[in-house]
Amino acid sequence: MLWTCVKALERCIGRRSSDVLLWHNDLKPHASGDFSIAVVQANSNLEDQSQVFTSPSATYVGVYDGHGGPEASRFVNTNLFPFIHKFAKEQGGISAEVIKKAFNATEEKFFQFVKHQMPVRPQIASVGSCCLVGAISNGELHVANLGDSRAVLGQKVFNAGKTKVVAVRLSKDHNVSYEEVRKEVESQHPDDLHVVVHCRGVWRIKGIIQVSRSIGDLYLKKPEFHRDPRQYGYHVPLKKPVLTAEPSIISRKLKSQDMFLIFASDGLWEHLNDEAAVDIVYRYPRAGIAKRLVGAAIREATKKRELRYKDVMKIERGVRRHFHDDISVVVIYLDRKKGSKRANLGFTTAPMDIFSHDEDKVVEDPFLLKN
């Protein structure tokens, strides 16, 4: 049964690059191939979290892009996979329903955490996180998403005797910058003419936030957490939730032409489109490919500001946020044959406590201790 044979676990500490705010693992094996992971910090506190869990029968990927602070993304990083583990054991394997239940349980547990913290940390009600999860098991892929992190598949196609790789988007961006998402939010709030407004150059829900789905952001979900609108510079009457934690989920059987997956926070997609990212992964060697994608995004960001790449690399955290966001990237290759001897057991994460901007260190992860 899924997970029962997982005993030996590997912690993988990221290596520093010449950029002191960049941490990466060039290449590691998983049940279906290899994976590469990279994280670069731009904010004063790293708000991105990412993790990969591998066993002989399954691979899980998580990318969590926090906003308003790092608390929600760290919370998801600690709690979501244990809930997936729990519900998969109860239902005999991974499924879209298992993932949906895990998202809901994580949201409810974060609600209890915020409720407990509110008397001493009222700002915790305005902390949230986008949440992107991929699960591969028994030849099937599930991708679940809240917010605007994105999963993209690199798929081989044959046309007129030639082979090329195309980008197939596997997640939906829940961001009101897209007209479709604005209409979805407006249709859910027909009595609120100002649920989505154009504010500070972009569309925002209640003039505050661009994503329509997240973990947390409870001040926009629960009336009891409603705060003084003067703190946000815009009136925020709340009769019912304007954000949701209901994930969109895509499930599909993996095909022989499916070559690799890219999971990344919107810090990458702000500067690289799907096709450009897939082309980079296809054309360059595997080792360090996630780091290469991060570098490509930063180079595009520097071009927009007419700066040199090496100059941006010297900018300290916090100040660097003016040039690019935190960026997390996980690339999953899908070409290992079933039963390969290279399949191993492992768990690697890129949370703040392991990919630390002060020092690399190993900690006891509560998920590991439970298993």
C-alpha cells in the first residue's frame, strides 16, 4: 500500500550559488525519473516554500507562494503532505478527492491557528499562500492549484517527420488579471458591484489582492476576521467570502510522449512564458536545470530595468523585490522505466529552515518523525 514501505528518508540540503540568495539541488532521482529544484529569495523574508517527496511508488511536488508574510506558506509546507498521506492511507491511494480533502483540512487547520494567534498577532488574518501540488502514482498525474503558481508539461509531438516539444499548461491561474477569472468572481457576488476593481494599475479583489483562491487570507473569507478598512486604503465590506480555498484539479494518465513537468511560483512566469520555459528544459542538460530557469527569469527581469545580471545578483534581500519576486522552480523528468533500480526513497524540501539565507542546516521535520 502507498507509503507503508517508506522508512529510509533523505534530507537534501540546497547548495549555495554565487548568488548568496540562491539555493539549489542540481539533480536527484525519483520514481519516474530525475528532478531538479531551485529557490531564489527576493523578499526580506522568503515567502516561497517548495518540497518534493519520493517513494518507490509515488512522487509528490509542492510549491507554495506566500503573500503578506511567510507564515501561511510555511504552514502549508509543514501540514499539507501529512494530510495527503493520511487520506491516501484511508482511501487506499492517491486521487483527486484525497488531494481536495487535504487542501480543505489544511485550510481548516490554518483557520484554527489564526484564531488562536489573533489576540496577539492580528495581522496574521491577512497572511495567505498560493498552493500548487503535483502527485504522480500508478502512471497517473494529479495537479491541484490555488492562486497563480503554475504547472506546465513538456510534451513531445511529431509533425511532418520532425520532433518538437510543446508546452501544455496543467493548472489554471486564479488571478483576476484574466477576464475569465474576473467574471467568475463577479458571478459569485452579483450584489457586490465592487468585488473586483481596477486599482494601482491592475485588477484586484476588493482593491487588495489579485488571486481569487488561496490558503489563508482569512480577513477576506470570514467576517469575524474583518479588519479596519483604513489599514488597506480601501473599503472592504464583507458579507460573504470573496476568496476560496477550493482547488482546481486536473487528472490525466501519463503518456510516453510526456517528457517533463515544470512546477513554479509566479515569480518565474512573470518573466518567462510557458513555451520559453519548456524550450530551456528541453535544450539544456538536466543537472542544474531548475537553477537555469531561475537565472533565465532574472535575466529577463534585468532587461526590463536595463540593468546587468551581475549587478542584480549583488542586491540584498528586500531591495531585490523591486526587481523580481521570490522564485521557486521544480523540474520533474518523466522518463524512468517502471521498476528501475535507481528508484529510491527520499524527501527533500526547500522551506526556510533548510534553505536558510543564513546557513544551511538540517532540522527534524515533523512529517518525517511521524513516519
